[in-house]
Amino acid sequence: MKTLVVYDSLYGNTAQVAEAIGAAIAGESQVLRIGEAKPSELGSFDLVIVGAPTQGGRATDAMRAFLSRVSALEGAKVAVFDTRLRARWVKVFGYAAGKIAARMKSLGATLVAEPEGFIVEGKKGPLADGELERAAVWAKSL
């Protein structure tokens, strides 16, 4: 299986999760920051995994701009993740993964799993204990 993990990261936490996912996924995988990935090539992978930090209840501006350049993913298999704080007030605004998943579905993609969130301890991190291991387990389940 040929997999692309495409992500954005502000403080390195989402990058760490993306790398853990890429290392754990079965088959051939590429892990690319959004500046390295080409929206037109997403459909050439068997599975596309998209991840971003949650900022103000949504993905980063850079991730939203990247997704706006994706024209169609009819029949593509995708999975989505984000990094997020565990604070209760954050739930009021929502999380990036759900909004990314909605965009992917609107382009015709099929979600292979529910959007997943990985916990950071503060705005700049670090990741909560065990989150990289949990990311690897999640990746293997896809």
C-alpha cells in the first residue's frame, strides 16, 4: 500500500505525530510537510493521511490554503488527525481534524477511520506522554 502523510506543524508536535504515523504504517509511506506536497498528486496514493494542529478551533491557515487547492479526491481513502489541548474550553471551538475530514469528504474521499486527536500539554507542547505510541497504534489500525 502506498501512503502519503501530509501535515502542517507550528511547534513540532504535529510533525512528531506525522513521523510516528509514517514509520508505523504498513507498506510504502511518504511523510511530507504541506509545502513539499502537491495537492494534484494526492489521488495517486492508496491512502492519504492529513494532519494539522488545532488553532482557534480549526486547522492552520497554511493547511486550509493547501486543502483549498485540492480539486477532487473521488474514491480516495483518507484518514485525518490533529494535535490539540485537552482543556474543556477548546471543545467550544471544535478541533481541526473534524473540519479537515469534512473538507476531504466534500471532495469525494472516503474516511477509513474517525478523525483522531493527539494531546499536547500546552500551546507549544510537548506532546502528552504516550501520544507517539498511540499514533503508531492508530496508524497500524488504518
